[in-house]
Amino acid sequence: MKCPNCGHTESKVIDSRPTENSSIRRRRECLECGKRFTTYEIIDTIPIFIVKKDGSREIYDRNKMMAGMVKACYKRNNVTKEMLDNVADEIESEMQNSLRSDYTSTEIGEFVMEKLRTLDDVAYVRFASVYREFKDIESFMNELKDIIKANKKSTGKRSKKD
């Protein structure tokens, strides 16, 4: 970091604190002239673009993803806003860590369904019914059967037919 007083490039950090806007405030002291100055560090993120089904691209919007999850979780008292925020944070973190800049809307939908499935089966089915555009009751029932099978495997329960 270059000293604003003398231009020397070496300094030592005296104090570091997080700020409200996700940056870090650092108080530094120049090793040449001894003057103190403040710097702010921010996390550099890669902009994420969503490729829609029609091929158009738009910038990722957390609010759109949250709106879909909130609709799916409507009147599901066991799913809190904090839980949905955590899901959104996890998905965003995975996307940022992959260093990819483009994701299809299909991939985002799959990420959301994967996370909702662990939170609440009803919210998952609601989201899947819109996302996967179930054409008839049979495709809807097939999805429900898959959920029931998965739940039986995870709990070790067997039905009377087994």
C-alpha cells in the first residue's frame, strides 16, 4: 500500500475492523515517514449472469430467487426467512467459488430445489411444480412418489406393501 504522504510502498497494519458494508477498515502506519492512514478493502466478486431459456442473458438477481422461494414456502411455518436467506447465501457462495460467470436458469432452479428439498418437502414440491412445469397430474404424482421413496430410505421406514 502506497503512503499518501511520502509514497513509500511499505506499511504495517495497526488495526483492522469490519465495516457495515462488508469491507474491512485498516489503519496503517508508513514504515518510512511514520504517518498513519486508513485503507478500506472490499471483496472483489465476479458478476454472475443468468442465461434464460430463450438464450437472453441478465444479471443475477437475488430478489428473484428469494421471491420464488418465499412463494414456495407460503404458510409453511417451519421455514423462516433466516433459513431462506441462508439458502440464498449458500447458493451465491457456491456460484462465486466456482469462478464461473454464466449460469443457466435451469441450473439455478436445480440449486434451489436441492436446498428446498432439505428444508421442507411441501415447499420443494411447490417450487418444482412451477419450475419443472408439470403438464399433468401424472408428472406431479411421479415427483411425489420420488419424495416418498427418498423419505422412506432416509428414515428406514417400510410401508405395509414392502
